[in-house]
Amino acid sequence: MEKCKKRDTRDVGQMLLSSNAQGNMTLSDCSFDPNKFRELVASAIAMHNLPFQFVEYRGIRACFEYLRPSVQQVSRNTAKVDILKLYELEKKKIKNVLARRMKRIVLNGDLFHLRCCAHILNLIVQEGLKNVDIVVEKVRDSVKYVRGSQSRKEKFLECVKSLCLDGKQGLRQDVPTRWNSTFLMLKSALYYKTAFEHLTMSDSSYTNCPSMWEWSKVEKLCTFLGIYYNLTCLFSGTKYPTSNLFSPLVVKIYHNLRMECTSEDEPMRRMATRMMGKFEKYWSNFNET
């Protein structure tokens, strides 16, 4: 007589009983994978930008325990380790995908790297200030002199007060490797120009005061650098989109440099020429229209 095929009942996982903390009997689900559970928790933390201590919240732990009374709770340090493991796993997957498609993807870096506009602008200006004019050195030495001792500061402040200048603005000491700090130093020194001139009369040790002609060069240089300082601030903005600013600002930089390259002031012309060379290295393919 024909009969049905005998059913294999070796898997009796759903028939096992276990007791919880209160002594009640519950069915034990052997299909629960604690490693998979930890992986899902780590993924949720990364996906939703949650803090590591999320796994230690009392409400979350109560939720986990309700779903699985025997669940092994994890600490914030364990969650951190799990996320690092997940990161390495995903990185390995991406490497494998790229390895299988080597002939279909450009991997020379051209499509994966875009230089920061503010960084390029800094390189351009730094190139121009490599062989800085002697007047900048005189201003730098003047600021160092005044800030060198308390007695000199007091003498300088007396000059500031006698000229009814705002002493709160203060003198800015620059870092030679950071052109923006040099601009701020020149700008602050230019405001206290008359105070420096008065200091020469009250302090015979002060001998580095720029002449009127040199102050006019500082003013011209400060105006020139101010354009790039403001552009750098625009490029570096974080509270508004900046991609739409790229083309008009690059065109503005180009026209300003081209104009200064024909300047009658030889130091300014040399500086602008060096900057134009650096500009063409990075932005030679820009569209003027």
C-alpha cells in the first residue's frame, strides 16, 4: 500500500523549553543568532548616527529583553568594536567589487579627488608672498618690537590714546607661513600707522618705523591681499552652498591677477606674475563665460 514519505523530525528546536528570570517556562528559539543581532545593532548605530551609549539606554535594553529574554546585552565599548568590524567588512566588500571590475572603472584617482578651492587659493597667494617685500619685514619687526615687552606696549598704548585711536583692535602678529595672518597683521598695523610714527619720537630704540612711501606700499598690498582674504572666507563658508560660487570667483581672481601683472609697481607686478603661474597650474581650464 502506498504511503507518504516519512517526515524528518530531527530539528526539535521549537520544542525546547527554558525558564526565564521569573521561573516561567518559555519556548526557546534556537534560530536566534547573537552575532547577527550584534551586527544589526552596530548597523543601526552607524546608519542613524547614534551614540555608542545607545546600547546602554534602559529603554532599549528593556526592549531587547522583551524580544529575547536571554539576550546578552552589549556595552558601549563592545558596540564600538562591532562597528569597526562592520567597517572593515564593508571595506573588504568594496575592494572585491572593484577588483572584479578593474576594466570598467577608472582607478587613477582623477574621479575620486577634487582639490579644495580655498586650498588652491591659499597656494596661489603663498606663491606670491614667497619673496616678500622689505616693507612687510619692517612692519613685522615693528609689531614684534611693540609686543616684545610690557613697557613697550604701554608706550605704544600712550601713543594710541593721544591720537584717539581704538586700542581694543590691537596689533596682530603674523605667522610667516600663513598668508592670511600676514594680511591681518598688515591691516592692524595700517590702522595704527600714526601711532608707530609717534612712537619714534617717544622711544629712541624704535628704529624700524616704515616711511610714508613704505606705508603707501603696505596700503596697496593690504588692498590687494584683502580681495583674496574675502574670497577665501567665501570659499570656506559652512552655512551656505559654495559650489555655485566657484566660476564667478575664479573669473574674478583671474581678471584681478591679469590687471596686476601689468602694474607699474614692479614688486606688485612680480608678485602677481608668480601668482598667475600658480593659478594656471590648477585652474587653466576655467571658462570665462
